[in-house]
Amino acid sequence: MELRHLRYVVATARNGSFSAAGHELNVHQPIISKRIRELEDELGVPLFDRSTSGARLTPVGEEFAVSARRIIEDIEQLRHRAKASGSGRWGRVVVGFYKSLSSGALRAALRDFRNQYSDIEVELIETPFIDVAAGVLSGAIDTAIVLGDVVRGEAFDFVPLWSENLVVALPQDHPLVERSVIYWPDLKGERFLISYHDPGPDIHAILLRHLAAPSDHPDIMTRRLSRESILSEVASGQGIALQSESAVGLSSLGVVFRPLHSGSGATRLGYMAYWKPDNQNPALKTFIDTIKRQS
């Protein structure tokens, strides 16, 4: 029994005659008739009642034709998926990120990608940066979305994505609340609260870059707290915090957000996607190309 035998049975059942099935399949009628007869001999049961008016399924043939249609449909679906997978239109991509990126631009990019490529499953893994990097290296994660300038070296390919404004989270009674824009020199002498969790270490590096001097060092307190808990500490007057603009929606926590500028304009956080160059997942290329265009 071969796939063509099943196709001949289904076509004959649909058309009601061997000649009409042959016309549909572009196969000579005697071949259709011969192959179905071979199949009946193999099965030991007749599938069609033959007459001068055509060919009609027997009760056994009706059951056989139903199963044959299902098999043909399954094979066509497998063929379609194989082609789609090879072209990056079907499959699965695993994306690693850390918690601070769970809202904002990444969320919008994921929503748009899923709407455009509904046959590609996107599995999200929220984990600290060190685990994200290990996952990409091991192949457990296809691509990671992180703050820019975090990853360097020949082990990864990467592409810059979107960027977000950096904002200052202040207690509601802080004197700087009166200003519409805050500049880096305004933050001298402040106590900064940052999270031990990602991207706290990156925020720490940004603070040192802008505020550290040979005779001066910013007062930075690192806490094992989530972003929301850090902002609650800010609200209670324990210090101030730097956040990406996606945190502005958390103003109900009792803090006030103000944009942070340098002399050249708004201070921004850039993000990037990175992956191993030898990753052969076609869906990964589709994902990278799509979010790059959206950035």
C-alpha cells in the first residue's frame, strides 16, 4: 500500500468513477483501476462496487476512504509545516529576558510578532542575565533581549533594538519634584536605591559613569528587592531610583517620575538581541528580522 493508492481511492470516491478520478489526477483511467484492484487484493476486501454507471464505495470502502482522507490531509499538513519551518514561517523560538523588560517595547514587539506569525510559538524565559547568557550558549535559549553594551565577544551575534528614556523616581515630597526635567548634576548628594537583580548592575554602571569622580562617589544602596519594592522604598523616603520609562505606569506606588537629561538631551537605555552565530533555527531569523524592523 502506497500513498498513491490512497489518493486514487479518495479521488474515485469523490468523482464516482475511475475515469473521472483519472482526469482529476491526470492519470490514465486503466492505471487508476489497476492500482485500486491491487489494493483490494492486498486487503482481501472490495472497496468499490463497479458498474457501467461508475464506481460506488462498499461499506468497507466508505470506512477505508474516511481514514485515507485523514492520512492524506495529515501528510499534506506535514509537508506544509516542513516547508514553512524551513522558511522560518512555522516553528518555535525561545526568548530569554530579565524582569524589567516584561513591559514596554518588548511586550509590544512580542504582540506584533505573534499577530504576524501565528504559526511560530514564542516561549518566554524570564531569568537573571547570567542564566540568560548560559541558556544562549547551551542552545536552550535562541535569543536574549538585554540592555545594550552588556554582551561583547565573538561568541555572539547581536543587533541593536529600541531604546527607552531613563527617568528618576522620587518621593512625592522631594524638592526635585518641582522640576519638569532633571539633569545629572542635580542628583549629586542623593542616595540611590538599586536592585540586586537585573538590570540593577547596569543601572549601577550608569550611575558611576555620570556621577563618579576621583574625589566623589555616588551613594548607592543595593537591595535584594523587585522593581516594585524598590519604588515602595522610594515612596517611603529611603532614597531615589533610576528606572526605564516603562516604569512610569507604576506611579500609583506613591512616587513621581521625572525625565533625566544630560547636556545633549534625554538619557536613554538601549536594548539589544543576541544569539549564537551557529544557531540554525529558521524561526529565530524570522524573529530577529521582525523585531529589528519594529525597533
